[in-house]
Amino acid sequence: MRQKGKLRSWNDEKGFGFVVPTEGGKDVFLHISALSNRTRRPVVGQRATIEWAEPPGN
């Protein structure tokens, strides 16, 4: 599943933040280890595309 949004908050010390989905719904937790481009730090307000898979068995 793929969803677009904007970074609402980012805690650089802890390496996580939250993305507000463009189409509405609950904020999505984002951990630094999930980023494909780790050469630049995330910036609040930055656009994001989130892609995830359902856990096995769902």
C-alpha cells in the first residue's frame, strides 16, 4: 500500500517523526531506518510517500 503526506513532526535525536496523510486519517509513525535516502535528514513540511506491506497472515 502506498500513501502520500507531509512530515508533521521530526525528532532528530530519537530518529522518528509523524507524517500527516494527504487523504486524511491518522498520522503515520516514521522511523529513520525506513527512509530510502538517509544522506539528508527529514525536514518538517517535507512531502513524503509511504509504502508498506501487510504483515504475514493478514
